[in-house]
Amino acid sequence: MKGFTLMEILVVVTIIGILAAIAVPSYISAVEQGRRDACATNVKILFTQVERYNLTTGQKVPTDGDLVQFLRGIGYLTGEELKCPYSNDENKPEYKLIYNRNEAKVYCTHCNPLK
């Protein structure tokens, strides 16, 4: 007879289960870290453009409305729209701007809402 015994199949299935138990959490953690890093990069890009606008025009970027659309409308952003990887709502502005004692702060409404 040719084939595998029940014991051999159980050993292989057990080994695959152990490897999956180790690999899946690491994969999920890496994906989560990638999302956080992508959003943090978007925030830095937006903050740089807000500071550029403030220094160039001597005015502050308005805090109401969609920050990405405002910067795109005045030519400070081009290319693909900056999008938070956690967002599922296409119509909700994802990045907001606040001023605290004349200091600008950009934050993501999905990743780090103000507390």
C-alpha cells in the first residue's frame, strides 16, 4: 500500500497549525504598522504644505472644510489624493487642521482624533 498514515497527516497538520499561529499575528501587526506609517506620512506632507502656505501668503489655512481639497485647489497638492488607510467613507474629510496659540496641527480624524 502506498500513502500516508493517519499519524503522519496529524503531524503535518499540527506543524502547519503552529506555523500559522506564529505567522498570522506577525503579518497582521506588519499590516497595521504600515497603515499607521502611511497615515503619519500623509499628516507630515499636509503639515509641510500648511506651513508653506502660511509662510508664503502670510495668512492661515482655513480650519473649516476639507484640508486636502483646499490645498489641492490652490495648487499645493497634486497627484493622487492623500487618503487615510483606515477610512471607508469617501465623503468625510479625513485630515483636519487646528491652531493652538498660532501653532498649526494637522491630525487624522480616523487615526488620532483629538481627545
